[in-house]
Amino acid sequence: MAVPHDSMPMEWQDVTKCTVQSVVSIHFCHTRSFETNPAVSAEATGFVVDAEKGYILTNRHVVGAGPFTGYCIFNNREECNVYPVYRDPVHDFGFLRFDPKAIKYMLVIALQLRPDCAKVGAEICVVGNDACEKLSILSGVIGRLDRKAPRYDKGYFDFNTNYIQAAAGTSGGSSGSPVVNKNGFAVALQAGGRTNAATNFCLPLDRPLRALKLIQQGKHVSRGTIQTRWVLEAIDECRRLGLSPYWEEAVRAQFPTENGMLVAKTILPDGPASRILQEGDILLKVNNNIVTKLVDLDSILDDSVGKKVFMTIERAGQAIEVELEVVNTHSITPNQIVSVAGASFHNLSYQQAMRQAISLKNQGVYICEVGGSFHFANAYNPGVLVLKVDNKCTPSLETFVEVMKEIPDKKRVVIDYKHLFDMHKPCMKIITIDRHWYPEMRIGERNDVTGVWDFRTMSNAVTVASPIPGRTNVIKLRSKHPKIVEIVPNLVRVDVSMPVKLDGFPVMHEKGCGLVVDAEQGLVLVSRAFLPNDLGDISLTIGNSILAEAKVVFMHPLQNYAIVQYDTSLVNAAVKTPNFAATSIQKGDETTFVGLNSNFQPVVFETVVTDVLTRDIPHNQKPRYRATIFDAITIDTTQAVYCPCGVLVARDGTVQALWLSYLGERDSDDKVYRFGLATPRILPVLTEIRSGKTPELRMLNVGFRAVQMSEARVMGVSEEWIDQVEENDSELRQLLMVQKVDSDHRDLNEGDILLTLNDELMTSASRLDVMYNNLYLDAVIFRERKEARFTVPTIPTRALETDRLVKFCGAILQQPHQAVRQQISRTPSNVYISSRAKGSPFKQYGIEPTNFITHVNDAPTPNLDTFLEEVQKISDNTYFRLNVTTFDNVRLVQTLKKNEHYFPTIEYVKAELGWRAIEHKTEVGGPMQGVE
């Protein structure tokens, strides 16, 4: 726990008073995943080690190996930008640079690094940003100097160094804190700790001190390696490994206080030591000097880059002299990144190779950031090495780039790869190369002078692959009713890829199933649980054989389906247009379910309709498309719950209902409901599309729920109306009540009971279909225990569709989509934050999705046009103000720093020929503005 400042011993008060003048809170972003670091926004600690030149020491896992942005806050709350100067390729330390002139109201004090003062039993204080607090001072005692480097989960890990173990209960945010002694010297660097004990792990400062001196002199920090991981083992263990009495006596005589020796733990294949050293070898001498400490071995190797060292090792009791070439460690640490087809790649790093004990040579390229065409890896821990693309080997980043340059847009290619954590298992996947949503191939290179990554376009002239016609035979299933299984070839797999997360949809890739509803025109009906919007690519797999590209023709605003179309001239399949029932299937009817299961295999079973009930899918905390009011068909088998798509078919082959997936609320995973939708609901729309028209539906932008007659009586509905309902619909016996009025609706109120529309009694969701083709509706409602009659206007459903978005500082901004308006009473602005990227300014400064932006620098931004006008006036890398209103109507003012270098402003606009991207560039300012 933090020690109260006024209760400390007097000698500590002076120490901490000076120390806090050097400690800074670091707020940083890794703007994209790279090597072992995921894209992230976080806080950590650092401390000034050179006040004149502006150098800050912190951890490597803070500085990161890839693109970095950040700022530091001093004890008096002054703030300035920081830029990476150096990150060690192995050990957990790095240096950031700030402009000392930017700190005007506080004397910045540099802490002196004294690794020699780290002693067992010494009292220490960890002064830092513990648990994301502004400043915490935690006391402790050094317990060990020879602890093995902590090994974290699947990310970064340190090796070839011992750590200092101390008893001080630090937590998140304290990484990079100075560990100071009573004399005010920094004796170690806080790196990590246990969450279940008051134990923390600190990096010794021998190597950071050497690196700092070289940086201060403007020299390169040389780092050498023989690609071997050494560990300090007790002499008793070394004896069991074959240490002879002669060498044990020699070591103990020269180092009487030492009780361990270095043993080779991991030797990388194809490295300098792979054919010379063996695991279990005991290190005796280096360049004719006995070496028992990792820091001494590190020092020798760092000073011998490009040279050879002479080692004496003992193997099974026999002393062997070997000669080894020292490799530059920086040369096997990636400093380039290539972005193509929506994903990012770099060469395999020394860090990753050592963790898995694999060779660095010809292993393929590493997917550091998944997405686009390469979305088959895990987004949080990609761990995939691409070995071949389109049957061409890609052993390095250079060859990968050349192979990708030759692949046209929309070509399907085979990817051979291995997972970094399972190198024994070769994997293969077929993907479609996307160079239309991601036309540019860009390479970024780390610049240690400016502290930012320099990006340039390598190739953006892309040809398009010609579509390939396909054919397939009939899929035959055994059945006593052959007319029923004729529908099986019409069930197709649907794969959807989206370049951005639009309308609150949580993922960018989805797969599901659909039904060919018109074989002559290539029309396929798909659930909107798989196809939430029309921004993206759609691929159909017909008969498990033919791949066909499709485009969106129509998206129903309420009934959870979309209709897409493929080019029938490219598809030769035994698919027939089904016959659809013109009357709705009823409760108790016998029918047959034909569908695709979760493995996309056809299933057939006889069943009975158990219910037809009015349903409303629960809304999500982050609004996204949902079916609001519909007549849901359920059947008496649980097998259908596992089928994302299917049909209910009569014995003569007539399709009675579509079986659809409905995306529900989201907790840790998405909840998916599955119900049937009667075919009469889709026939009017399908008929218009078949005739070459685009359905122009209209609707009441309100939400309804069903109320039973018992509720209606309590609410005051007259017995005359209740009698009419019971006579008209003796099975359901319900009316529809207005549950939620959309934010721009002014005619109906919450609580209104809808009696009739255009003289038709509203007892089910299907009867609301009358609204789709009328500009105005004559409504009879029951409001405040009185009957009322008036005319209600409808609105065109196209007005509710998203046709524009803006990517700005890592956020997706759009007009509030339909799901937002269904859940909110008033929209404060037409600039709605739909989502945000990891490692982006919006994530770093805590501006949440589902918020509305109302002003930029006090200028009103009621829509995207005014928003773009205002943000283009702002120089890059400068602060500006946002007035934000939360979803719960709480108004906030938040400052944000613009970052065009890593997060350019891009606008997506839907036109007649589809969506197109427009990049908006800021001409003023720059990423290094104000830094010398």
C-alpha cells in the first residue's frame, strides 16, 4: 500500500521530494500491433535521466517495438509529447525524448543511475504511477538480486539477465517506475509483479546505464548476440550437468560469494551457436576470462558485434574451447512493417524466435495485425507465419512484397502458414485478396531520429482478377418425400467481409447461410444477422462447389432479411426457383425443416409448428440492427436452434417459411435467436425485385409490443374493441402498443394502443405491413383512456439507411443509425461515434462509442459536413476540444490530440455505383511539431 508522505522517516522525505521532480506519468498508444505488442492505449511511468537533453527511462513494453505515440505528465501537471529514442531488442527498457523547454514551471531533476547500489536487504521506494494514480510511493526491501527474468503470457519476455526481487505491492501503471534507495539513486527499474502477492520484479540498471551514455554521446547502442539464451543455475545443478571438481574449485576461488554458473538453455537453430553449443553446456570462460554473470556476458557480446569471441564450455565433464561469431541483435529485430490487403506484416523477430526456440531464417513473414483478407488469425494474438502465398514461397518480407505485388484484386489464392505456438502443424487457407477496399501497399520504417514511423506507398496500381465461371451437380438427399429435398441445392453459404465496423456491428467478418429465392435472376435471401449493411463484400458458396460474388439489392428495415444478387451467367448449378406459400403457416401445422447446420451440412427432419408469436428482439447496450416487431414461428425440435438458415417446406415442396438467425443482445458473446418468418411477409418485396424495381418501403418509425386483452382492459380499452379483437383473432387475442417512439417521431406517443390502421384491426405484427405502401395512415388509437382518430405520416425507409461515414482519429463517425433512434429519446447531434480502434486517440482519451459530438472547439457540428469543416482547421498533433453528449444525455467536454500520421481522416460515401473512399489531408502542422 502507499506510504503516507508525512509518516515517512525524515531521510526518505528529502529523497522522495527530489525523486518526484523526475518521475513522469506516461500516457501512450501502440497505434498498431507489432511483434509481441498489441495495439493498445495505456498508462505507465518513467523518470528523467537527462534533464538537459530530455531523456526518460521506462520499460521496453511501454516504448514498444512498433509505432508509438504518447505524452508525459510531470508532477506539477505540465504535459509534453514524448518520442522513442531507443528500445532494447531484448531487455525490458527503453528511452523516450521530450523537449525540456516545454516544461516551464518546474525544475526537472534527473535521477542518477547506480546499479552498483542494489544490495540485498536495502530499503527502497518505488515512486510511480501505481494503479493509474497520479503519484504513489511504495516502500519495500530488496530480497534477491539473482531472480530469473519473469516470463509473462504470450507476449514480450526478457532473457539473458537476472532480475531484482523486492517486497513492494505495485500494480498496473507502475511499469517504468524508478526504484530508489535512501541516497536518492535509482538502483533498479520497475518492470512487473505478482497480482497475488506483494512481490515485484525490477530490472538491474547496468545495461540501461551503458545505453544512456552512448545515446548522450550521439553514438549507436551496439547489441550483440550468439542467439543463445543463458540461465543462472546453482553450482549443485551444474555439478549434476557435468561440472568437474577442477572448474568448480576455480570458480569458487575467483568468486567466493558466487553460487551459480551460466548454462545454455535455448540455442536457436541456424544461429551462430547452433552447431557449436548444446543445451546444458556450462559456460566457463569468455575471451580467457571466467564469466559467471549474465551482465558480464552481455557486456562482452555488446562490445564484440561483428567480431568473434572465444568460449570455454564444459559438456559432460569435458572442457571444450569454441569460437563464435557475434551477430548484431538490432539486425534481427524488425524495423519495417508492410500493410497490404487489410493486414500488416513484418519479419520474424528475435524475441518471437527465442520464445519458441525456432530458427530466424526462412520462417515466413509474421502477421502482426490481422484484418482484411488475412482475418483467419486471432486479432489479439495473431501468431501466424505465412509460408507461401499463391504457391510461392515468402521466406522474408522482401519476397512477400514482390509476391503480393503480382496478385490482382479479388483473386482467390492459397495461403500456407503455421501458427507460431504450434509449429508442428502445417495449415492452409483459401482467401480472396482485397485490393479495392485496401488499394495501397504501404511500407513503414522506424525513424529513431524523429521518433515516428515513416510510411510510403509501394504499389497502388491494381488489376482486377476476371471472375471464373463454375458448375456443380445436384446435391441429393434420401427422403420419402423427394419434392421436399429439392430445396437443398438452394441453400448456400454466405461470407461477408466489411472494411469498417458500421452501424455498431461488432465484427468485420461474418459467415452464415442464405436461400436462393430466384434462380433465374440469382436472388438470395440472407439474414441481417450475417449481413448488417451493404458496405463490404459478399461471397456465396453454391452447392459446396461454386464461388460467386454478390451485391446487395435490398435490405428490409424491420424483418431481418436482405436480398443479394449474383451473376447467373457465371453459375451453372441445379438450382430452381422455389414455390412460396401465399398464406401463412399456422400453429399446429405439420411441416418439414430443411436447413444447413453449423457445419454447413444439409439436415432434414419432420416437425410441427408450436407457436406463432409476436416477438421483439432485445436491444443491445451498443445499438446495432435488430428485428423490432415480427411474427416469429417456432417448431417442436431443438435441432433447428443449431441451424443458422433453413426453410419450412410442405410435402409438395412449397416453401412455407424462412428459418432465420436474429442477432440479439451482447454480453461476452452475441446471443443469437432463431425463428421462422412466413413467406407471405417476403412475397411483396420479392415480386417487385423480380420485376426490376427497387422496393421503396415506408414505415412508422416507432416500436411496438404486444399487449394481451387482460392488460388492455386495465388500460381502459372498451369492451367493444376487446370483442372485436376476440372475434377477429381468436388465437392471439392481442393488440399492439407503442413501446418506443423514435427520436424524430412526433405523432404517436409511448403507451398508445394501436387499434386500427386504414380500418384494419392491428392484432399481429404481420398486419403492420399496411404501412409499407402508404404515405399516410388513418389511425385509431387508445391514448390516456380515450379513443383518438388522426392521420399518421410514414417515412421512407431509405432515409434510415447509412450512406456515409467518417474515420477520424481512429473513430467511426456516422449519422445515428436506425438502431440508435429506436433506443434514444433525442439525438443531440447527427455526428454519432459508432466504434473506435485500439491504440487510437479516441481510445486513449476515453471518448466512448455511442456518444454524440455536438461541438468542435466550441463550433457547433450538427452534421458530418460541419464536423469535417471544423476538424480540417486543426493542425496535426495539436489539442482541440470536443463537446460530447453521452447516450444518457450527459454533456461533457473532452480534449483530444489530433493524429493524422497514424490515423488519417477518410470519408466513405455511398453513390450509385457503390461505396467509395475519400481521404482528407491536413496540410498544416506535423507529427514532430514543437520538438527539436
